[in-house]
Amino acid sequence: MSQTTEPAHEPPPHPLALIDRARVLELLASHLSSAWASFDRPRPREPELAPDLVQRLSEPLPASPGDPEAALADIASALDASVSPARPLYAAYIGSTGLEAGVLAGALASAYDVNLAVTAGAAEMLESQTLRWVAEFVGYPQADGVFTSGGMTSNLTALTAARSRALPDCRRMGVLGCRAAVYCSDESHHSVARAVEVLGLGSEALRRIPIDAKRRMRVELLRRALAADIAAGVVPVAVVATAGTTLTGAIDPLDEVAEVCAEHGVWMHVDGAYGGPAAGEPGLAPQFAGIERADSLTIDAHKWLGVQKSCSLVLMARAGELEHAFAHDERYMLHAGVAANAVDRTLEYSRPVRSLKLWLAFRAYGAELMRAWIRETAAHAQRLGAALAAHADFEVMTEPSLSVVCFRHLPDRSASPAQADAHNLRLAQAIAADGRVYLAPAEVDGRTCLRVCFTNFRTAPAQVDELLSVVEELAATA
């Protein structure tokens, strides 16, 4: 007698799994398409949040499942009414550009959620390849490196390695009682100061070297500071040269700094978080001569390489320095022979595949197209600087080196410095309230000014002119 078998039944989906995945992905694609379309041209104003959305964003923690489609719509509305660096006339802080390749790579990276703390297979090869590509792009002889969450973490990673080389017992004995110093220009990013504090050296260990008329570190004063410290028994840990300061885009004389570091056997770190990618553009590369001599180099791909946050990296000239600074023998993370786990080379433990966004950008666009975009955005700064210099009511604070322009509106030359500062701060506030252009106030040599930074590939030359027209219009009533 034959027996009949019951048809196999699929188990019901888990409550945490989306039931209609196809529909949700379709809606997500629609929201992305709308966002990308809105990035193609400047807006007349930033939109405001609808009152009903404000109410929903004020509600307490939901206890029961909700409608994912409605939630996606609220996310899209909230983000659309937020400040986005992807828009063509966002020219305030040094932001990413919302590269579409980065969105695609970010979605896949989140879906697979690979952890680079331990052996992760092909993702490790992809990360290593991306590091090599960046090094080739900027002309740096990379032997090692790692992706991090941002320029702060990258600078801290490099300076941790420098500390381990300068103070070999510091990981075991600490730095209490050690007399050590780190050197940087007076205009270096505050992440350097923070790193010195986090490393336990103390803020008084930071030697800020005065800058010259081009806002670059004065190398003769660096040499003098090093000699004085060494004579006094202070251990130089590192010299941090900046390849594109955040405030003005100034580039320290890297080759001269490298010469001084070589004379004294001191670690040279280059903070190229913003400006580093410009070393890969032939027309700008001469300003970065000597970058290849650095012991370490920081670059933020979520700045002038355009991918979404967070995607930074630190390149090392020698292998083994990162392991020397970070490796541990963990009983829950065994080593295969003498091979180190990825976590033995980083400050972080759990770590996503941040490199995937940049890897796909290089694959999708190619190095030459990215170089052309860097060249064009630097040309925007020259265009704006020239227009401001030709205008009687504006003062350019510094000659643009890369893509930053700092300037002041001075319609009344008889106004006191305090009055001029107050006027330019009001103007910056008026621009922010207007919403057509997004830039930021800044301070150069104690004077309040307006600061523009071009990094967005979407910004066209005509929009540079539009930016200036909006500033002129609002300056009349500020």
C-alpha cells in the first residue's frame, strides 16, 4: 500500500523580516531617485518640515509593529528637509558629494554587514586593493594601511604608531613621566590636539609652529623647536604637516618638513584629510612635493573623493608599525600561525567594509574622471577669488591654494574692525536663513569672514557666479 507524503510547507517568515521585500525595495528606489534628482540643481529654498511629521518625530517609543512604507516616507521627508552636502550650492564645510556609486556600495555593505575585525575573506582583498589604489592615485609608497571612521581616527591611528616607535615601552608602562612632544602648524586641524590628549601626552606636549604669509608652517621655526626640545631631553614623537588646512586650504612645505624630520629621525605624518586627493591631480601635484617621504598619510574619502561618511584611511610607509601599536593576543580571537587578525592593526574592533564605497567609485568612474573633478572644483575657487578681488566691496582674505576661499564684505571701509566683524556675521546668518546658498562664517587672523569650500562635482561654473550674486544681494540688507 503506497503512502502519500504531505507537501512541504515553508515556515512562516520571522516577525523581524519584512513581508513584502519587493515592494519596500521598490519604494526605496523611488525615494533614492527623487533624492538624486533634487541634487542635480540648486533649490530656491530649503524645505520645511510638515507639522504632522514634526508630531510623529516627537512620539514616544513604539511598542507594536508599524507600517514600513510610512516609516520610509517619513525618513525621506526628514532627510529632504535636512542640510545635505550633495547639493550644488552647499559650500560650507568640507563635505561629501553624495556619489551614487557610494549609495549602492553602502547599501550592499550594510546588507552583508561583514566585520573586518577578523578574517573576512574577499572583503579583506577588496580593502587592500582600495588602499593600493588610493596610494597610487596620490603618489604615496604605501606598505600598509587601514580604513577608519574619519580623519580624527586616522590621525589618532598614525600618531599612536608614532608614539609606539618614539616611546617603545609606552604600551606597557604608560607615558607618565615621559617628556615628549608633537609638532604641527598653528593652523592644523584640532584633531591633532585631540589625538595628543587622547594619547596621554597632554596638550602642553603640542608645539604649534607659527605660519608664514601663505599660512604654511615655518620650517625654520620647526627646526628650532625640535633642536631646543632635544637639547632639553624632550622626545619628539611626530611632526604633523597639513596638506590642505580646513580653514584656508594651505599646504605646508612637505619636502622641507621631511628634510627636517630626516635630520632628527622624527616620524612625519601628513594630515591630508581634505587636501590629500589633490596630490593626484597633475596641475596641483607640485604643491604636494615631499608627500611621498611621509611615514604616514591621512585621507578622508568622504571629503574630496566624494563618497558618503564615514570613509577615511591612513596609509603607512612601512609594514608592521600598526601591529606594533595595536596588536594583542586574545584568547577569544586566536591567531593562525603568525598571521595577525585585522583588528591587530586598528584602533577599532568591529569594523565595517568602509572601503567598498570608494572601491566602487574608482571602478565606476576611473581615476582620470576623478582627477578632472578635483581640477574643476579647484578652478571654482580661483573663479570666485578672482571675481571677489575685482569687486570693490569684497576682500579676499587668502589666495586660494586648493578649493577654499575666505572673504569679507566691506562696503564701508571706514567701519571699525568690530563693526566689520558684526556685519559679516549678520551676512552669514542671512545667507543661512535664505537657504539658496549654504556657506559658513569663519575667523581668519581674528577677523570674522565668510568661507566657501568647493568639493561637489555637481557645482557648475555658472553656479559659482550664482553664489556670488546671492551673497551680493543679501549683503545689501545685512
